[in-house]
Amino acid sequence: MDRIEKSKEKFEQLFSVGIPATYSTDPDFQDILSHFIFGEVFYQGNLDDKQRELITLVVFTTNQTLPQLKAHVSAALNIGLTPIEIKEAVYQCAPYIGFPKTLNAINEVNEVFKSNNIALPLESQRQVSENTRFDKGLAVQKEIFGDVIEKMQKSTPSNQKHIQEYLSAFCFGDFYTRGGLDLKTRELLTLCIISTMGGAEGQVKAHVQANKNVGNDKETLITAITHCLPYMGFPRTLNTLACINEIIPEN
């Protein structure tokens, strides 16, 4: 099967809508897009379509490409992702892109859910209380990053320690401990989020190591970033690949 046939088959699998409107206005561009994304990128590497759609959702949330996000929420449902998995992927973006952009994405997700008669709110995935969010978040943080967390906290100036405390309680306590997605998936999505942002190569390197620590191998990271390529472009993709190669050198 050539890439044109593959792209048609994949598009029909993901989307229940008809031919994209750009085929009537920009057919050459739409051909390039469809054949590259759905005929090549979707078939490269070791991720399944559910993992790929979760990555697509967080990249679109990060980029705030909301019409495309809405289309891929429907695609995610079509291939069997649960509403909870979809919501948790979008929630995972909040510590990195902020609340306003995440809320924009949540609104788009909710519209698709309502049109599919999915009752809201979904079942809570919260696993911490007000009294345990810091300790449980810190425990997850240490599980992912190891001893470097204690060293980082001890070396932080006193007037900045609150940022480290927020990182433990908010990012890792409020989000990483939640149900719906496992730790390996959350960490892989985080790498895709901060790679898409650009200009955060220090954090990209840290999360490449974190992905390795939780069991995501180099092939998985390269596949994930390749899947991001059509949506974030070559410069950010190449920057992330450089980070991956620095932290996990070729044998």
C-alpha cells in the first residue's frame, strides 16, 4: 500500500466527517498535508493510534489550534479513547501552558462530548487531598527524577522555595497523581507539550531523562516527537531530537 492509499485509509478510520473543505480551495496543500501526516507519520515508529491521538490532543492544546483540536477529540473517540483519557491528557497541559489556554481546550472538548451525549462532569480522577497533595506529589517527583529533586530543593534560594513547593504540590500532586492515564503516558505527553512550546530545552532534557527513568525508551521518544513534527514544525522537532541524543546517545 502506498502512502496515498494509507492516508485515505487512516483518515477514514479517524474521522467521520467528509472531505476537508480545503480540498475545494487548496487541493495541492491538502494533498501534501494528508499524505504526509496520515500516509507517513502515522505509520512511523512504535506507537499505536490511541497514543498518537493523545499526543495530537496535547500538541493542539499547547498550540491553541482549537478547530483542529475539536476535530481530533472526535477522532480520539472514534478510535476508542475514553472521555476520561481525553480529558486527562488536556488537563496534563495546565502546569506547562497555564490555565487560560487549558480552559480554552477544555471548552472545545466539552462541546464534542455534549454533541456525543457524554454526560458531564466525568467521574473524578483526583487521588490526593488538600493535606496529601504535597507529599504525594513529591513522592511521584522523586520516583520520576530521583535524588536530583532533594538536591534541587536544598540549593534553591529561600525567596524561591515556594516555586519548588508549587512544583511538587501543584504539577505533580494535583496532576501526575490523577487516575485515567498511567505515569509513562503522562511523562511522554509532558515531553511533547514542552517540546511544542519551544525555548524550554533545559526542561526538555530533564523530561527526556524522566521518560527514560519511567520506562519510555529512545525509540518511543523519537516516534512521539516525529508525530509532533507536522504540528510544531522542523525547528522544534530538531531541537528536541538534539536533546534526546544528548541525554540518550546512540550506541
